[in-house]
Amino acid sequence: MRLRLLSCVAVPALSIALAAPAFAQDTQTPPADATAQDQGPSDPNEIVVTAQGRAQVLADVPLAVSAVTATQLERTGANDIRALNQVAPSLLVSSTGSDANTSARIRGVGTVGDNPGLESSVATFIDGVYRSRTGLGLNDLGEIERIEVLRGPQGTLGGRNASAGMLSVTTKGPEFTFGGMAEATYGNYDAWRLQGAVTGPLSEQVAFRLDGLYSKRDGFYHDVNTGRDINNRDRYLVRGQLLFQPSSDLSVRLIADYSHRKEDCCAAVYATADVSQANAYLSPTNPGLIAPGTPVATVLTGITGTTFAQYFPAYNDAYSRRIATSANRSYTGKTKDWGISGEINWNLGGVELTSITAYRDYDNTQAADADYGLADILYFGPKSGRSFKTFTQELRFHGNALDGKLDWLVGGYYAHEDLDTASELKFGNDYGRFAACRVVYGSFSAFYNPNNVGCLSATGTAVLSNAAGPLGAAGAAMVGGLQRLDTVRNVGDDTANFDQTSSNFAFFTHNIFHVAKGLDLTLGLRYTNETKKLNANFNNTNTICPAQQAALLPFMGVPALAPLAGGIITLSCQGGSSSALNALTLNDTRKEDKFTGTAILSYKPSDDVMIYASYSRGYKAGGFNLDRSAFKNPSAAQPLPIFPISTANAGYYADVLQFDEETVNAYEAGMKYSTKGFNLNVAGFRQEFSNFQLNTFNGTVYLVQNINGCKTSLGGGDRDLSAATGVCPSGQTKPGLVSTGFEVEMGLSPVRDLNFNFGLTYAKTKYANNLVGSKSGAPLDPALRLLPGQLLSNAPELVATGSAAWTPSLGGKLRGLLYVDTRVADNYNTGSDLFPQKAQDSFVVVNGRIGIGSEDQLWALEFWVQNATKANYMQVGFSSPFQAVSTTPTAGYPGGSQIFSAYLAEPRTYGITLRSRF
């Protein structure tokens, strides 16, 4: 696969129409309309960005920053930030269990997992306003002016600090000339997208803009059991703006927006060999995965009374996207997102003031058949969801001093956020029978009968209950435990409520010293103070868990019986589900403050060339794991959920939910060359992350650990199944994750109406060889035992992107469009625990567009296709919840008989767009 990938990358940039496309850092900015006339070999220095908190031409910014223009976004078919993957080689945006769980990665690094308690490593700003999590910025955004992708730690320029990078989206603002646009798109999957905008003056000093869009589409997944389609689209957005400009020194921009989504999301397929070869059924001695007659398949089909083909309709054909789920479970999600913001830019005479004030209100509920299969094992009810209410205020002052030798910027930032999560996570109607059958099939297969209570045949019940049987005097109690386990049905959280309040303030400065002609020294510093308060309470209906603990805990002291007794209790209380939770109320506070900063030395030996070197210190706040499955008892000899939850340990439970702040030391050196019609940018980087925040789901519980390395050898203690081995000596920890590599980006316009872009990112984002799970050197969780020395999940070493656009004049005041772009990705693992069954081979995605329109942009007609070659690949692979008979690792199967599921990328889509600008 690597050889094939390198062959694709080696295609000369001048032949990019068939090569891998990317957006160049200093790409030209042609007119917004896809069929508008390209301006020939335009000067890349015309692109203006605000990456350093002040307006600068992109070629003069000594940072790894890319500007994606409105034209690029339109041509690649980008409606939200996920589509940036196609034109940004260093960026990967993916979503999992809901659109709210979207994660962005830059240079291989990003927030891993779906826990809202973890902030984004890649911060997202829309019109200067911070969106609390990447998923909150995932919506159709209307018309975009540009998107800036800043790579590396951010913070000294204002806004929220981030450890890996930043996405800054600027929407089109009001204009004092009347105009507008209208667009209608129709595509396969019965997709409709209608968009319009109008702008113009209300007076000599006030202009307005109004945007609206509506999008609807059938789902990509088809449920053969219920006939419904999942992963559909049904959303709309309205945004109104006012621009008050009483003089050239003062402008005030007010924005109010509201968006609504009601969609069925997000389905997953069972991961068979066509998703990842490691899921293949090899032989009867390796029967751990999905195939007729394997343990899990036997139990799942047995309790539902179905055939293998009925239960697994997409067996070895996962990309048919046929699924079979429980008819009584919903995937309906509802999202309401609205906000208001005001930006003031005021020239006070030598000093420019910028103030951005905003309030955002985001509310999402998401139901789900959480086992993703036909058996009703686990589900999220319709009350499950999260809400963010966020107020932010940013104030910046910018000016010059020392006769223009100092370009200074100082400012402050404040944010207050209320995050409320509610989880209605319950065991389904088939869970009890499934759990009992897991035990019986694994331990007493001769007595397996999925049609009986406790999954035991009549003979099995009699034999095991008999004091003279294999379980001795404990037999009756064990059989009783299996029968009680069978009754764990439709119980769990009526809601588990985690409420987190965050207050953040920061002061920052970013100063450019013009040391000599062409030589600049940039120094930036930021102080951040963060306070987070947690409150949690529970309403859980699982009364079987305490009953099992009371009946079976006495047998935990008997070595021969402890595994069976512990297994029955664990399955009855899976994920910490117990009515004993109801007596708990958790309260905790976390405070932290950090200094971060940057230093950049840049030199322009000529107007066309700049070289630079930089160091940055980045930071991402710590927080709380907002999931009850993370609870632990103070005594390792009394692990949860086997031993009961105690109100006396409430303070300890709250403490173990905490995870520490993430820090990074980043080094970068680069060169930028730009001239008429051509630009080339090269950067090399090294980023060292300490306390890297990792969230993973191991099939049962969600884990959050701060990953660090150890300077001394752990003797394999971080790679075994023991939670006690692999302690790092005091003072010997080091960065646990290092990203090293280089980036190349190029833009070329050799003749009028013809433009090429090319990008290549090589990033080796790798864990240290000896890993621990905290800065104090505590052992790595055994679920993460495959991490040491390996690449981070969703971090391909090599990515290439490229695009070619030709807009020839056709005569008669008509202009054509021929456009193609490509993304080539190296192989990588999509699972945060790096199980081989979650590995993704390299793949190529191609988009294309052909059109015709008038040169005055009054009309344009375009035919487009996305994923033209029908590339099949998954976004994320994960352990199918609870679906294993044994989790004892075997060769090639670290999850034992654990089976896996996958969220797939979108299939090929195509359609037609009619657009008008006036």
C-alpha cells in the first residue's frame, strides 16, 4: 500500500489534474463564482489573512497557515468543515456517534474520543467567536469568505488557547452595494440544498446581509429490519448581519444566527474483512470475529431467533451499508444552535481597538441504538444529549511604536461556559439474556439454551444447582445469579447528569520587532487562568446490580468461584450502572493557570522569499471525564463494578474523573517563496506533547488517561494485561507523544484561466516506547497496551492533496469550468487503542466539477461528483458495545472474541447545481 501511495505522490505537480490535490498556503483568490473568469497568473501576495491578529498578506506571515478561499470551497463542494480534508493535507476532520462528536486533527494530533469533557486540541472560531467543541461548528455555514488553518499551538493572538492548531472561519459580511446570490442543488439520495443571500445598504452608514439555506437528503444506511434510512440530512440556517460604519475609523458588525437540525444519526456497520483485513475469520482456532458459528454470532442469532444472514446483512459487504437494528430504538437527533455577536474595530489614532462580544447557545439531543445491531442490548433514550451556553469577550489593542520598528498587540480574553450533559443510557430488552448467554456459552457450553431463563437448559439448571455438581454448594447461588442477570432489561439511567461550569480569563501579547531590513523577531506571551466546577447526580433504575452484589460477593473469596461470581456481577452492573448511584451527588473544583508563548525569527532576503524558525509552548486545559463508567474504588482489591458504590467514596469518585492539562513544545522552520503566478512553502516541525489527553472506549467503559513517556525502560510493563505493572520512577516522565515531519504546499497559475494547487504532509505522530498514564508515572491502562512505540490513531504518515481548475472563455460571454481535486491518505489505525481490527488501508478520494455560465456570473450550471471513484474507507472503528463472549487476548486478536463496528465515510454522491449572483 505504501508503494502505491508513493507512486501517486510522485506524479509531477505540473500534471496535477490527475495527482493528489491540496490547497496551497498562498493560493490565488479568483472570483467567488465557480465559472467566473480566473485572473491568470495572479499575485499570491494579494491574499490577506488575520492569522497574527492583524491584517497581513499571507506570504508575509512566518507561520504554517493556509487560507482556503471561497472559490476552493465552492468547487470542492464544501458545505461544512469536514470537507476541508479534501484541500488541506495536514488536516483530518471526522465524526462518529453524532455530529456533536466531530474531531479535528492537525499534523496527526487532535482530541481523541467523544467525551464532551475534553476540549478540542484544534480550536474552531467562526467570525472570531470560539466554538466550544469542533462539533459545534459543524453545520452548513452559508457563504464563506475564507477559512484559515493555523498549524501548531495557538494562544498569543487572542481567543481560546489550543495545543494543536486552529480553524478560523470568516463568513461573508454585509456590503454597501446591493447584491445577492441564489443556489439550488439536487443530487442522488434525493438530496436537495437551497441557499440564498441578499446584501445592500440601509443608509449611507448601515448595510445589511441576510443568508438562509435548507438542506435535506435521504440516509446513506438502509435498515433491512425496519426499512428506515439512517444518516439522513434535514437542516436549515438563517443568519442576519448589520454593518454600521459611520466613518473610516469605526465599524461595528452585528451577527445573529439560528440553525436547526432533526436527523437520524449515526449508524455503524459491523467491521468484517472488507473493512479491515484483521477482521477476517482465519480458522476454527481463531474464531474470535464475525462468521457463522463463531461464539458471538451464535449468541446474537440465538437470542434473537434469526439466521446469520438476517443478523449480519452486510457480512463481507459492509460498504453496501445495509444494517439491521432494533425496531423499537430511535436514531433521532435534534440540534438547535443560535448566537449573537458584535465586533467593533475602532481606530483611536495610533491605536486600533478590536472588541468581540458573543453569546452562543447550543442544545443537542441524540437517541441511538447503541449496540448497532438487531439484538436490543444497549440504547440511548431521547433525553440523552448535551448543551453549551457560552459567553465570550475578547479585547485587543494594536499599534506601532519606536518609529515603526515595533508592531505590538496586547489583549485580554474571558469566557464563561455552562456545559450540561444528560445520559439516558439503558440496557435493552435483550441485554439480560445476551449477558447470561455470554457466561453460559463461555463456561458451560453443553448447557447453552438461548430460549431459557438464564440461558441454561433444564438439564444445565439441574446439574449446576446440585450441590454434587461442578459448582458444589455454590451452584444454586450461581444459577440464581444467572437467572437474575437475565432480568437486566430496560433498566439503567433515567438520566445521569453531569454539569460543568468553566470560567476562563487570559492576558496575551504578540509583538513583532523589525530588527533590520527584512529581519523580524516576534515574541508572544499568554497567561491563562481556568476554573472548572463539576456537579453530578444520577437517577438509575438498575436494582439488579445491588442484589447481585449482595448475593454473590461472598464467593469472591473463593478462588475457584471468583471468576464466575465476578463475571455475573460485572455483567449485571456493566459500566457502573446501579441504583446505588442515586445516593451520590458529586461536587468538585479544578483550578489551573499556565504561561504559554512563542518566539519567531524571520528573514526576507528578497521580496519573494522568506525563511523563518519558531518555538511555541502550547496548552489545553484539563477537566473532568463526564462518564460514570470511569468511577473507581479507592481500594484496588475492591474494583468497581464488582464491589458496591459507596457514598463515603463520593469525593474519591469525583477526583478520579479529573484529567490534567495537556502541554506541547513545538519547533518549526520554514521557507516561503512567492512570485507572480507561483508560490512554494516548505516547513519542518517537531511537536512534543506531555499529558496527552486520550479518551478510548474498550467495549465496556470510557477511559481518559494523560499519556506520558518514561525515560527508563518499563520492561514491558506497559504492554501487558496488568494494571499494576509499568510504574515510572519519580521525576522520570517525558513527553508521551511526538509529531515530527514536514509540509510542502504549492500554487501554480502557468497561464490565464488555469490554476493548480498541490500539498504534501509527512507527519510521524508517534507514542514513546515506554508509556505511563499520568504525569506522576502511574501505569498505563491495560486497554492501551498496544500504544507504546506506535503511531497515534487517525494519523496517517503521508497525505497528499491537489487540485486543478480550468475556466476557459467559450465565447458569447460564456465561460466554462473543469475542476478536479484529490486526497491520497496513507494507511492508519482509526481506533484509539490501536487494535488491528480498526486499521484502515491507504485510499484515494477524488472530487470533480464541470460547468458553464455567464461571465457576469448571472447564471451558472454545474455538474459535480464527490468521491468519484467510490473509495471505501472508515472514519473510526470501535469495539461493538458488550459484544464479546471472551475478552481474553489471543494471537492476532487482542480483544479476544470481541467484535468490532465502524463508522464509514460517505459514499459517492453526485448532482447538479444552478447558481446565480447579482
